[in-house]
Amino acid sequence: QVQLVESGGGLVQAGGSLRLSCAASGRRFSSYSMGWFRQAPGKEREFVQAISASGTSTYYAMSVKGRFTISRDNAKNTVYLQMNSLKPEDTAVYYCAASTTSIGSVLSQRPFYNYWGQGTQVTVSS
């Protein structure tokens, strides 16, 4: 069982920055692919970014290209999402997810993740 706890959300003005963190339990974090998803009110949960177990490969949604950066520290069992140039449309609950079996481009798809955090709210004001 893997537990994921997100933190770092909050209220920020458009153009500002936030860094989300996701702390994972367990000894095998360094073997998991990790992803960030978000869900705005009335919308489906959508892919944001993902990172391979080693951190050498990353994947992103076009909507966040050049603004968000995913990274991980396997020594701390933590994955991060640095969000810059935030826009009101980035407002959502952000979820961290772990995939213990999948790699590659499928990491953009929710069914390939088997553990999810509870989410952290990000609100961007205009």
C-alpha cells in the first residue's frame, strides 16, 4: 500500500508561482512512476505532468508546457510540481498519483495509476 500526501496549494494571483509537493510512504518510491493530475469544478480530472521512476523522462500536457515543471527527490520520497506563470484556468484540485507498473507515454492516462492522494486546492485569481 502506498499513501500519498499533497501539500503546497493555496491562493495566488495570476502570473504568480506555487510549488506543490507530494510525499509518499513506502520503501519502493524510487521504482514508481509519478504523475500530477488536476480537476476543476464540473470537469473531468485531467493529466498535468508525469515523471519516470529515475526522473530522466518527463511528460506534460500542452496546456502547461513551459510553465510547469515536475521533479522528484527519491531520497525524500517526494515529487514536486513547480508552477509558474499561473493563470485563472489553472484553478483546480491537484492530485498526485503513483504507478507501480507503468512507464512511458501511458502515464498521461488515469487508469494506469494505482494510488492517488487526496488532493490540494490551487486557486488563481485574476
